Amino acid sequence: MAKLYFYYSAMNAGKTTTLLQSAYNYHERGMRTLIIKPAIDTRADEPPAPVADGATPPPATDAGLGVVASRIGLRAHARRFAHDADLLALVRADVAARGKLDCVLVDEAQFLRKAQVWQLTDVVDALGIPVLAYGLRTDFRGELFEGSQYLLAWADNLIEIKTICHTGRKATMVVRVDEHGRAVTDGPQVEIGGNERYVSVSRPEFKKIMSGEGRVELQQTVLPLDMPGAGA
């Protein structure tokens, strides 16, 4: 039975990597997927490297063509949608044009509107197509995004993708910081780009930084995955 899944986390937990792995799993079994993302997210929208899941991309003339890209280098074509797009209609049009669809995957799902989350439930309930949505739970003020609020309310399954704070605790919150690593406490909820200004932290650290008692080192040392002599 088809379900609506919401995979949520703080920033840099590997949401897009997990999305692309899920798409690949479908495609290696001969099943077709549709990856979609809000048009507001233009960070990766340049000519992509070979599609990670091996699928044939839409034609380059498609105005809705975009890219989703993970921090570790995986990339795939995606269909971009406007903030007022009808996602049920979008999926129906894709099925009419390209045939049977086995899964819809949504990147940056926190940017969905309430109506669009409801439309995703219709994709599941009326069309019988599973939907996997991936996004942040809260913004830099600790407030729910609109899309995340209604995914938390209406999704059949909620799955947390975990990441860690620089303190070593599990990170559940996101802070926006200035060039000195101090918390920014006001401004628009959505700010595309400048990912280095957003840091995932634990709730205790979020409280400390937001109160002005602490700061975040923006350029932390990145260790290699494979270190010689680091075990058998």
C-alpha cells in the first residue's frame, strides 16, 4: 500500500544523498521515479553530471528542469515546481506523458505549501503512488516550516535522519550565524545559498548560541574518511 513518508533532519544530515540512493534503488529494479523540488531552490541548477540513478532526463527545453545535488557529489535531474503549483496535476501529467510511475521523491520539502502537502496525500491515496519527502523540520529560529508542519501532521511515516552537533550531541536545530559565528535572530525565514551561515546544533547549544552566550566556528576541520593506519 502506498504511503507518504517524511524524512526530516537538521542541515547537512544527508537528506539529498538519501533521496538519490532511494531513487537509484527503484531504478536498478526497473521502476520509474519522479524527483521534484521547489523552484525557489536554484543552488544546483546548472548542467548536471551523468544522472546518478541512470534515468533518461526530461528534454533540455523543459522549463521545469532542474538538478538536485548532494554534498558528496551525487546528482540527478529533477522537475522544478512553482510555489503555487498543483502537485497532483503535475504527477498526473507525468504519468500521462511517460507512463507508469512507481515513486515520487520531493527534495527541500520544507518549502512546500500546506495545499501542496495535501496534494501529495492525494498522489498517495488517489493514485496509489508512494511519496518520499525530504526536508528540514525547523528554521533558524526554531520554528516549523509550513511544509514540515503539515508533513509532520499528515505523513504516514516520519523518519529522522540524524546528524551531530560540534559538541558531539545529536543535532536537532539549525542556527543562522554571521561572519563571526554569532547567532542571527531575525530576517526572512527562507534564504537560498550561503549554506556556510547555517549550522546544525543540539537544542542545548541552540539555546546557548541564541542567547548570545556562545558562537560557532564556521571553518571546522574536515577529516578524511580514510586515514592510513586508522585500524584494520
